[in-house]
Amino acid sequence: MRTRVRVSTRAARGVAAAGLAFAALTGAAGAPASATGVPPADAPSAGEASGRQDGVPSARPAGVSGTARISYALAPDDEIWFTVNARAAPYTRRFPGTGAAEGLPTDAGGTVRFSHQVAATGKVYSAEARVDCLSTGGPVATLTAVVTTSDVGNVGERIGLSIYQGTGHGDGRLGFSWGVANMDVGADGKPYQPVVGTCMAPAPFAPVLRGGFTVHHTELEAPEAAGR
């Protein structure tokens, strides 16, 4: 099921933080299905994977990949899966007329998919998003992606994820921007959900129950090194 409805007004978002976080995953109708069958994310294009717009191979770019089920404290009985395939593509997202006219070292491509099966009803809600930013540091990464298809009415919105790879002993973790408190209060005194900036995400608060992620860290690339 696809939708092109965008939640864009403060009135639509003026709810309590916890309620909004849960509604973002389960607030719209969806068809019952098995949440465990999350398909692998699409790989970035050859140009994205190389980290160079012309597709010329370079050193392996930063990246995150994997599929995992997480434990979410606000819905402990529900089954929530994330599949991530993100690769850095430095200086490929241009902003003419700005200080980032040639792009940024955190530019990235790839896909995020997630699904949420509600224990009480058995219904599954899912979405897919296109990665636009990736930042890594050791076993930790933050990334953002713009939603392209969704059961919950947030197509076109940017989401943020954080991933901790862990040490290989089942201690991986993931955080997602709509699962905690991306909330503010406007001049009218009403709460609303601010826009998520590129590469912005909360700490990886949710433990991985099954599966896991691999984070490949690469130092940020200066424009000169990228041939700019």
C-alpha cells in the first residue's frame, strides 16, 4: 500500500511525544503479514558505492549494512525489523550558490526498510526510505533517509537512524528519530515534530534481539582528496 499524504501541519502533529512516536509506526491501516520477512535493502548504484560521481573506483567508502529485529521499550511485545544498506558517496549532492556547492563529505546513498508488527492485532506497517547522509565513527554510524513509500502517511519526510555495531556478542543497538522525543513547542504553545536534519539521529537506544549490522568506518574525505 502506498500513500502520498504528507503530515505537514502542526495541528496534525500536536499530540504528546510518546503518542506521536508510536503513531508514526502504527497509526495507519495496513494489511496483516509476517514482519520477519523483511527483504534486503537495495544496494546503492555503482557511482554511489565508489564514492565518486564519475564511477571511478576509490578506497572503500564508509557504509552500514544488515538486518535486525530490535526491542522497543514503548512496544515491548511488538516485532520491529530494520534493514539498512547505506554507502557514503562524498560530494555528490550539490547545493549551487551555497558554501556546499560541491556537496558534503557525508553525502550518501542506499536504502532503509522497516516494518512493525503490532502484537495486539497482528497487523504490519512498513516503509522504505532513500539514504541521503551517512556519518561514521568506529563501530557507530548515524544516517538519514527520506521516506519514499509508507503505510503511515509520512512520505517525503526525513528520518534519522543511529547504529552501534557492537562487539559481536549480541550487544548491537539501533536508534530511530521517531521512537523517542523529536519534539519542540512552537510560538503558539503547541507541540510539533521538527524536521530532521541530515545525519541527525538519537543515540542507539534500542537493543538488537536478532540479526545485526556491520559498520565500516572511513575518515571524512576533504574536497581536495575527492578531486574537487
